[in-house]
Amino acid sequence: MRKVIGIGETVLDIIFKNDQPVGAVPGGSVFNGIISLGRSGVSASFISETGNDRVGKQIISFLQKNNVNSEYIYVYPESKSPISLAFLNDDNDAEYIFYKDHPHDQLDFVYPDIQKDDIVMFGSYYAVNPVIRPQMAAFLDHARNKGAIIYYDVNFRASHQHEVMKLTPNLLENLEYADIVRGSSEDFDILYKKTDADAIYRSQISFYTKNFILTDSSNPVELRAEGGIKKQYPVEKADTVSTIGAGDNFNAGFVYGLIKYGVTREMIMTGISEELWDKIIACGLQFSANVCKSINNSVDAEFGHKMAKEMKEY
């Protein structure tokens, strides 16, 4: 059975509406997507770190309850787990404040078993953090050598804008590792002052990988892919409770689609048909739409059960 391995941060997201807390859920960019994949019957593992406290125990327990292998979580003996405050505005988009206690990151873990055509998901600041860069790059090297598909979500927040120059070499190296890159228009506006899909693809992405997805809130998803494929996919209008996790779950749905439709790394390199791209991106949009219906960071259990059933029956 093909596996998905995620690597990224873990946090406890405390969610505010009208300046009052309305919920608290374990989160983190790649974490949110991995939870959704675990709920959807995909064999998933997560590599991360957490503090030796009640929040850390809650995060590990949450992974296990959602069918995600948690044995690659490094627990800092003397540290508190990170917390994020997410303030929802009138459009239910979130503004974040992060609190992190770790004196220094270490990211000490045993490599999980990776086989050809397994999928590695990575992204956000964790993917460019200079302190853990040697471990991140070594792991990506290992995954590439094993023949895994590498999916990179840029997810670069405005709070790190002042570090763009310093982090650019790591960002470019990530693009080199990636077989598929997704980013939001906000990411590329922060990084390059560009929001147009063609301009971003031509000047920043296509030299490294031919497969690029640009999301832009409720505007159409843009695809640029191997073989000159260029498409737009409309996002269905829906009442949203929270957009936290919308992009993370697009990633999860996309990866679910790769597995469901048997997409190998060789197929990605030589060019997936337009019809197959349509099916995979439809999965991404389905997962993303589901997560916006609640304040949770991942798809709901009922949706996950339905996706697991569809995967088995396909």
C-alpha cells in the first residue's frame, strides 16, 4: 500500500471570533492535511516535534486517533508546545499570532520506510527554517533517492517577509526537490510581488518543476503542467465558517487523488493527461470545500469515511 509521509510543525490553534475564543484544535500546515488523509483511509505518517506537556500529549493522541503514525514525533523534554492564536475576520479568514518556546529546533528523528511512488508532503516556514535545514535537506534527499513523489506547499506568511532574502536559497532548493509545487497568490505576492499565474510560473517555477498549482481564495485554481497544460478550475461558492486549513486540505485532497488514480512519479515526469489532472484537482477542491464548513482544521470524519470508501471501490 502506498504511503504519505508529512513533515512539518505542530501547534495548538486557538481560534477567535469577535475577539472571543470559539475553539482549540491541534494544527500545523502539513499536519492538517495529514490528519485529513488519515481520516480518508490513506496510510499516513507525520514527522515533527512537540513539547513535553499537555498540549504535546494531546497532539500525539490526536494523530493516533486519526490513523496517523506518530512514532516520528520528537518530544523536547524541557520545552512547551507551540501555540497559535487565529483571529477570524468578517470573511472568516484568519490572522495569526504564534507563540513558540523551543530554545532551538533540533528535529531528531529516525527515517520512516519510504518506497518508490510514496508521497512526501512538506511546506511553510518549517520547510525553509535555517536551524533545521540540514535535517530537512537530508530527508528530502533520502526521499528523492527512494523514488518518492515530493509535493511542496510554499505557504509563506507575511510575518516572515523580513527574512525573504535570507531564506531564498532554501526556498529555491525546495523547488528543485519538488515534483509538484502549490502556492497561493498571497505567498507569491509576499515573496516576489507577483500574483499572476503565468508570470509566477515563467519567472519562478518552471525552471525547477513543470507542475504548478496556484490557489487564490475563492478565485479559480490555476494549473500549469508538463506538456504545456494550462487550465483554470472554478471554486464553488459556499458559506464558510472558517478558511483555516483550506489550502492545507486542498493539498490533502490532491495527494488523495494521486493515490486514488494510481499516479506514479514517472507519470508526473512524462506528463499527466488533462483528464487525469481534472480528476485530481477535483479531489483537492472537494477536501478544501469540506474543511471550510467548520472551525476544524481537517475534513470531518463523515467526509473522510466517504472518501475511504470511494478509494476502496475505485
